Amino acid sequence: MTSPLQQKLKITGPVVITANRLGDGAVVYRTLDGHWTRELDQAAVVSTAPAAGELLTAAADDIGAVGAYVAPVCVDKDGSVRPGNLRESIRHAGPTVDLPTSFGI
Amino acid sequence: MYLYDDFDRTLVAERVSEFRDQVARRLSGELTEEEFKPLRLMNGVYLQLHAYMLRIAIPYGTLSSDQLRMLAHVARRYDRNYGHFTTRQNIQFNWIKLAELPDAMADLARAGMHGMQTSGNCVRNITTDQWAGVATDEIEDPRIWAELLRQLTTLHPEFSFLPRKFKIAVTAAAHDRAAVRVHDIGLRLHRNGAGEVGFEVIVGGGLGRTPFVGKTIKPFLPKRDLLSYVEAILRVYNQFGRRDNIYKARIKILVHELGAEAFAKEVEAEWQPIKNGALALDPAVIADIAARFRYPDYETLDDSPPALAKARATDRRFAAWLDNSVANHKVPGYAIVTLSLKPEDGPPGDATAKQMDAIADLADRYSFGEIRVGHEQNLVLPHVAQRDLPALWRALDTIGVATPNVGLVTDIISCPGLDYCSLANTRSIPVAQELTRRFRDLDLARDLGRLHINISGCINACGHHHVGHIGLLGVEKNGEEYFQVTIGGRADENAELGALLGPAVPYGEVADVVEDVVAAYLELRARPDEIFLETVKRVGVEPFKERVYATR
């Protein structure tokens, strides 16, 4: 999964703007009304470079989050939104492994 | 343990105060991320996939029990109850909040800990043999020299903005447990023909995108000249290292492109004018540093006490652990105990706050309050009386750090990979976990003998895959996770880079491939005690390649 920092703004499908929240680094998504949300299904989903660029520019100026970039998503027939690749899935859902504390020691 | 003085404590306290102000200004918006990033990196603070990550320096891998308890406290108070010991003898916390970082750092400072030299283009935490000071095969304690280098390089104004990060490792033993030949500078203490102790200076080793085994540019450097010579190397690197291309910025590229001989000449020219200046080491200074390393008041004991022999004879599990995880100590009646942080199914190198607290208590009870961190991501209790081994083993077993797999196939070195790291291409931890399940049979693991699997989730090679006996490198192909497999690498005194086995294999097949490589080894080895590396050396890569790719 190529680092988003190395990606050019090339839109080939639905995307969202994502970043890490300033205070705790939590993964956040940009909403249509210019806020950050933890919920992917509340994110603004766009499919063109100008629309993504506009969202990204506004997001980059918002000091509430760090390192905004464009991330691919999949939109299901029922309208639900899923991360578009493994990297984004892990950012969304957390590590794919149990934390060591789950072993009970 | 090394005893820090007021100078050290003031320096760390001032850094906390500075960082508190920087964080406040960042949170208020006064500092942009662009302005703040270099400041946080100077304190070991990264921004990873899900959260900020704090890396804490453990100079030369030595921890006191109080320091380990403080790490447990930070894990519990500011993180998610665990930490990850790294391949550079540091520890990382993965879920720390920016707003709470100054408080966490203030707590750490109370125990003499900080994040300086764990990030950025400076000289990083100096690493060494985790058995330093107690190993039977060393000629003296290498930590004295690591500490001198720490004092030289900490906040050194000339070397705080090098072309790229810079890693130094020191060993004083015949068997290199510090991987000095794959560091920017590797220092090997040895005795010359005249019986004097000095350093072999090795430069330009490293892993990452362009791996190299370091070249010796000074076969014997007197001790008095260590700091001036290292300073000369750093000056040459600072002047000629590539700043225009991050992929060519490490000293290994400079040494490779100039050639070791030409590089050595540049260093010599830089060194001569400063050789007899302020950095020439006065024996009194060396003695002062050495005196600040306090060694335990060992009892006069005999080796192999009867109680130990009895426990060995009556408990097969204890005997297996004793044979695997306990090494000879230079003081009679004592032993070096390695605590495996590689349980079946566990993320390599992780320890919970509960485990850290328990290990700190056991260190107080059985190891004079001292713990070491090894670059293989295990912990060590360096001063255990042999008579205490049965009781210690029972306690370690209870907290899950007595798996007798040290140096065996499931003692896997692994980076955090894509489950945490923003640079990673693929996951590493699940691969390691799957391998621990495949090779859970300890009888098989013992039969296989010494076999190191190293896994990196990207080309940056934090999992040291190039020098794994079996190395696994995660790469991305069309959005899917694949792994390149190398065999024959090693990080010891005979360091070599592994040879590529063939085309990368899909994530879902990588454990099968490792099993095939191991099966091939069992068929190919000339005798039961011919270890994997020896077999690879003798027969080459081809028979392994045939086995792995015949049906793929």
C-alpha cells in the first residue's frame, strides 16, 4: 500500500479525505459541512479530482487534524461506505491482530 | 547500572519543559505541523496509522527495575497497557495522545528516561551487546564506550542535522550479539598483537533499501582516540553525505561510492588536526565513566549447585528452558537469563504493563534490579544466581516469558508492519504469529537448531530481514501483500546479506514457503548439528529454490 504522501491526486473512483486528529492522532474523515468525523459513513464521498481537491484544500487548512490526504473507498449498492484498500481498512478498523493484553497477562 | 548525575537530570528536565511548551503551541495552532514535526521527532514522537507513537531511548539496552516500572506506568496511564521493544533496544508506545505526551515525558524523566536520539537525522541511541559486562567471551564492558559516545553525541550541535539518521553499535565479545557490521559505525573492541585493547572501526554498514555489510577502515584504533575518530567520521559524512536524495543519504552510500579506502583517507585528514585536541580521552575521564557503572555485589558461589541439577532432572520443561534460555555468566555461580518475548501467537517484542511490572519485581529479587533489552526483541536478566533459576523459571512461566525458543525458529524478529506503521507496505505481525503456530512443536524447533527468521513490512528493513537466516520482506503488488524471501543472511561477526530465493510469494503462502525452506533444510543438512546457515553455505540457494518453486 503505497504511502499516501507519495500519491498524486488521481481519482479513479469514489474517495474521501482522511487525516489524523491533532490531539490524539485518531483517524478522522472530512464531512461535507467541513468538519472531521470518526465515522467513515459520515464522510463526504466524491469522485472527481476538482471535488476532492476542494475538500482537501479546506481540510489542509483545518488545524484540527494532521496530514490530510485522499483515500479510496468502496460504496456498496445500499450506499454504505467501506475503505478502499488494506491500509485504509487497518486505519479504519485498527490492527488486524489482537493486542498483547488480550492474552490475559 | 550507570548512575546519571545532575547534568543528565537537568538536561532531560529542560527538554520536557521545552516540549511541553512546543506541544501547547501546536495544540493552539501557533505552530504548524511543518514547524512542529522536527521538534516532535527530536523527542521520539511519530505520527503513525492510528495514533502518535512515542519511542523511548534505552541507552545500550540497560534498564533498572525502577525504569521498567516507569515504562509499565506509561503503558498503563497513557497508552493501552503494553509496549513494543524494538530492534534498536528501545521501546515504543503506539497509542499515546499528543496532549498527554508532556506529562508522560515528565514521568519518564523522573526515571532518567526520554525520547532523545530515537528519531531524526542525528546520532541515534547507541546500542551494544545485551550481555555486556557479564558475557564470558567479552574482553571488557562495551557500555563504557557506548556511554562516552552517548555523551559526545547527545544534542551535539554539529551533528543534530546530519544528511540522515546515524546508528552506532559497540561490541567487545568474540561473538557479535550487537550486529555491529550492519551499522553506520560498528565498533569491535579487541586485543592487538601487543596485547593492547582498542577498536576495529567498521563504517558504512546498514540495511534498508540499499543494504551493505560495513567495511573496516581502521583495524585498530587506540581507546584514547575513539571520540576524535568518530567525530572525524561524522564530519566527513556531514560534509559529503547526499542531502539531495533521501535514498542515497546514509553513510553507507557515501562509503560505497567513494570506496572504503578513499573514505578512510578523508577521515584520516579530518582526524589528524583534532586527534590530540579536546576529544583525546584522558584515562581519568575513562575511569570516571567506568566508575559510574555499578556492578552487583556478587556472592561467592559455585557453579552448578546441587539444587539446580535436581530441578533439571525432575522437570523436563525446566530442563528445556535451562538449556535454551540460560547462558554462562562470567562470575561463578551466576547465569544470564533471556526472557522470550516471542510466545506462540504473540506479537514479537511486545510486553504488557503487567509483565513489565512483574519482570521489574523479579529483577529486584533475582537480578540485582537490572534488566537488558536485546536487539532480537527479548529481555535479559543479567545477574541471576544459578540456585535461583528454578524459582525464577516458575515465575517467568507464569507471566508468559519463559518459552524456551531463544535463537530458534519461533524467536522471530519483526517490525510492527502495516498494523501500526505508516511506512509499511504489508503486515508483519500476523506472519510472525502464523509461523509461531506452524512451528509450535518445540522438539522440532530444537531439532532445527539455530534458525533466525526476520520479517520487515517494507524496504526500510526495521525487521532486519536482510540478515535473517530466513528473511521476509513485505512488498506491495497491485494492492496485494507479497513477500520476498531471502536465505543465508546473518548479523553476527560473519555478517552476510541473504540471497533472494525467487519471485515474491503471496501473503497467504508465506508460511507455507517457510515450511518448505525448513523441510528442504532437513533433507539437505549433512548431519543433525549442521545448522541452517551452514547448509545454505554448503549447498547454495538453488536446492531451496527448487523445493519452494517446483509446485508454485
